[in-house]
Amino acid sequence: MARVSDTRERIMDIAENAILEKGFSATSIDEIIAAAGITKSGFFYHFADKTALAKAILVRYLEREDRIMDGFFERGRELAEDPLQAFLVGLKLFAEAMYDLPAAHPGCLVATYCYQERLFDRDIREMMREGALNWRRRFLAMIDEIEQRYPPNDQVDREALADMINAVVEGGIVMSKTLNDPRSLGDQVMLFRSYVKLLYASREAAA
């Protein structure tokens, strides 16, 4: 049973890397089969078609990203009781993890799917939407907790602010890949961190 699971994961790993590198439409089942060292019937044992493979990869990707992101901010809460400080610590831990990547970030699967969304069915598009909304809910809850103690120094839409971290990460990934600069993503996260710090600083400190 473990061998079957390993084969399925290997197929997904190969497909995910290929999709991030050149897109979904340019990734063929034949090349995945060749790279995985399996037969075509072996592929279809695990996945009904290419769309089923795309769904499985996306589910795994979203779960993995949520688990990683939750880990940073759970650690922030362990290190700081104050909600603002815990949030800032979580952002710094995230940035440091991005700095530690040996090369530019490989890319975001959701963004890659969005660029070719016409190739996907409603289920996959809804999964992408729910993934973005899940990020919004995560950070909106943190912002709400912060604002119970720290009124913002400027009028901001809380949902837009919660979405901003996603926008910063996606933009940072693009800059990192475009410039071939592994530090770009971490730099963008740290700039967002500085903005949040100033937004909720006491008026005396901000002055």
C-alpha cells in the first residue's frame, strides 16, 4: 500500500514541478509518465485524467501552504502574548524562511492555475477561490484581535489588509523569479511587516 502511495506522490511531485515551470497546458501526461518511470495504465490507475491530477495537486498544495503558514503564526503566538507582536513575529519567521530558500521561490500553483483558468472546470476554480478566502479569514482574525488593542493610525479596509499579505507574497514570488533574486520575496514580506508595525503603532511612537 505504501508503494502505491509513493507512486501517486511521485506523479504529483513531477507534475507540480512541470506545471510551475511551464504551465498546465504545456505539461503532458506522456512526459509525466516518462519522468515517473511508469506505464500509461499506471498513471490512469491513480488519476482518471489530467484534470483529476490537477485537482489532487491543488488540494495537496493548499493544505501544505496552510500548514506552513499556520506554523509561522502559531510560533509567533508562542513567542509573544501581545497580538500585534505575535503577528509581527510570524511575519518575520515567514520572511526568514523565504530568505533561507536556496534559490528563487519556485512559484505559486494557484497563480499558475489562475493564468490558465479557462482550462479548468468549476470545481478547480472554486477550490482556488476558497484557498484565497481561507488566507483572508486567517489574517482577518489576527487583524481583528490586533485592533481590539491597537486602533489603526489610518483608515483601512480590514479585508483588503488581510488580502494584502497574499498580494505581497504573489508579487514577491514574481519579482524573485523575474530578477532571479532569492531575497526579493523575503524583502517584500518584511516591508509589509514594517507597514503593519507603523499602522498599529501608538500615536506617540508614530509621531
